[in-house]
Amino acid sequence: MSRTAASRTKVVPIPVLGRHHINAYLLLGRRPVLVDAGTPGSGRRIHDGIAAHGVDPADLALIVLTHGHLDHFGSAAELHRLTGAPLAGHAADLGPYRSGRVREPYLPTGPMGRLMARNRKLHVAAEPCEPELVVRGETNLDEFGLAARIMPTPGHTAGSISVLTEDGALVAGDLIANSFMGLLPGRPAAPPFHDDPRRNLTSLRAMLALSPTTLYVGHGTPLPASRARTWADREHRRLTRRTAAGRLPARTD
């Protein structure tokens, strides 16, 4: 993949909750593209965050939804109305997008997830939305003014996707996170939930094999790829032990 100055894409975090607790991202190429749409009711905050960076929200070429969890697509319908930009999402997560409801039950990755799963806010409905660009495989974003590709990265949900720019930025959704939902910056961790932790790790390793420089995550500050690789190796050993002990059954649905 060529990483020339001509294809340079700037990645700008747009805080949704706290400074880094929940992030959307503005990708600035020939045209601006937004990745993720925050929690229900955060559309205006994201809209104003885009404008604060000197971008007219009406100029957005596309809104990419990394997966069907409320903190990533919750304000997609509102942002579509505010900006006119089409939505992009993977076919495997169309159920949550069209219903406004997350596939349940949440499957915790540890104590943090078990605690969060009791939070009623995670079980409310968002306003349904309809992706105009239905992703089924690797998708080039050149027609939307961005030197980047949408990459399917299933595991966190069946329809999880990431955006990989030509100059090596990986906007990774919940493929990986910072510890405690971003509260411990620079410390890689699994997010609180994964539908399939082993499949997610396979997706993460596949993206790392493409030599990204930085991972921009949904929860926390950006992670250097080197740190993500070290964590992925450690996570592989942990999941292997859990599988051998029968504590990580395979999903059957």
C-alpha cells in the first residue's frame, strides 16, 4: 500500500463522552468522512465537534458505522438528518441498525463487562437507521474522497468493520480498546464485550499484519501498533488457556 504525502489522511478524534471514554473519528482526505455515531442523543455534539475543526458537517461524504452497539450507531439516524451524509454498515449488523436494538445478550470479556451488562442504558433502543452502503467485503472509499478501505473485522460483533487508510492509520472500532473503557490511556485491553473473542483476535492479527502505524480505538487514546501486537500475543495465550480449560465455548449462533 502506497503511503505518499498525496494520500495523507488526517484522523481527528471527536469526543462523544469524556475526553476519550467514547470516540467518533473525523477522517480528512479530499472529502471528510465520519467513523461512528456515538450514543443515542449525541448527534448534535458530534455535529458541533466536526464544525469546531473547520469542517462544514454538510460536506461529510459518508458516515461509517463500525458495528451495531449503541455507543457506535446510537445517533446515526440523527447525524444522517443533520448532515445528509449516507451511512455505511456491514450486512451482518443490519439487524441492530434497522431495529435500533443491540443483539443480546451481551457477552462480557471480564468483570468490567459483567458489571456493565447490568446497566439499563445498554438495553434501550436507539433510533433505527438504514445504511445506504451495505458492506459485504473489503470496500475502497476512493469514491467518497478518502484514500482508505473498509475492512471487515468480525468478532466483536459479526458485522464489525475497521477503516484502514493508505498511510497506515487503522480506525478500529472495538477491535481493541484501552483498559477500563479508555480510562487508562495507552494500556491495551479487550473491550467489555465480544461476541466471539477468538474471532476478534484473528481479525486484529489480520489487521496488524497489514502494518498499520497507529490504531484509533472507540474507547481511549490511540495505540501504537507495536503495543497492540504485544497485547495480541498475550491475549492469544490467555484465550488458548481458557479454551483448553473449557471456559471459552464456541458460539453456535
